[in-house]
Amino acid sequence: MKKAIIFDMDGLMIDSERVTYNEYVKKLKILGYDDFTEEIYRQCLGKNKEGICQVFFDQYGDDFPMVEVWNDVHDWIDESLRKYVPKKKGLDNLLKYLKENNYLTIVATSSGRTRVNEILKNAHIIKYFDDSICGDEVLKGKPNPEIFLTACQKLGVKPEEALVLEDSEAGIRAAYDGEIDVICIPDMKYPEPEFACQVTKIMDSLEDVIYYLEDLKLHCEDKKGGK
């Protein structure tokens, strides 16, 4: 029986990855880089700041003006999200279901604390979460399992009692290596076979998670009843 649901944020709850990609494209064109593709950006998905910066250095060299790019892009994104937070399909219904059925909930994201608090508040969903843990609060980011294992500790549950919801391959690997079941709801990238085989399910929307949990409850009840 699952007791806790662990949520990623960007690309999973918040439809922010496309916005972020477009802002990177805009900034890099200003600097004269016209070859920043979705394929390059997908390498950033699920990673913390250090991992994202390394993607750019690997692509453009060690003299790439990463500080300027990071600051400008994230200033633009934060300004946009202060005005409107685009939520993923099914998020509100899933959060209400989890609250009504007494599941523990936590956000475990590679984003920093200040940004996370602001987005959850502006999206009007902070009330649905029991806790959160951010990328600047762990030593090793995804795909290391530290953030998900710490999330379990904060909620007081065992890894086998938790379920991770993720969109990125880095998040899938982190959950898998932490021996926590993970459902993937893909955003900009469908997981490659090596990651797809590590998930419990791949779903089209967050609303599908409700049906999965209902089926899981029925299965547990049948086992208790000896059926």
C-alpha cells in the first residue's frame, strides 16, 4: 500500500519546460548562438543547476557566459511565472484526491527553495503538500537518489511505501536507484528504452494516477480478503 506521493515540479506539475526552452533560445540568439535545439535542452531536464551548466559548457566550451545566460533566462522566467503559472492537466484533481484520501505528499525538485515557494504559492497548490525538498538542500542532485530518499525520511515512510511522479530521465533513474516506484508522465521527451524499463507506468496525464491508485487499493483489499 502506498502512503506517500513524491512530486517533481518543473515539467511534471508546472508546464514550464517549454517556456524555459524558449527563453534560452531567445537569450542565446542575442549572444549569437543559433544552434540551441530541443535535443540539447532535453539533456538539462531533471538536473540541478550544476548539471544544467555542464550541458552548456560541454556544448559551447568553458568560456561560455553561463552566469549571464542563467541570470537573464531565470529572471525572465520568474517574471513570467509571477504573472501566471501554467499547471499540467489533471494536477488539481490529483491533489484534491490525495488530500481527500489521506496520502502524504511532498515536492522533490531540482529547483531552488526561493523559486519553489513562489511557484507553489502562485499556482495556489502549496496547501496540498505536507513538505518539500529542493535542489539546493541536497548534496547530490538527480539522477542521484538522495533527494527522493530524503523526501521519504521527511515524511516518515519507507521507500517501498512511496511513489514518485516524474517527467525526466534523470528523475526516473534517481527513483529507480533509490528503489522507489516511479510513474513517468513525459513532458518534452519520452523516456529512452533504458529508462522506460525502470518505471512502474508511463501515463499521459496526472489524472491517470488517480485510477492507478484506485486499482492499487482494490488489489490490496482483495489480498486482505483472501481473494
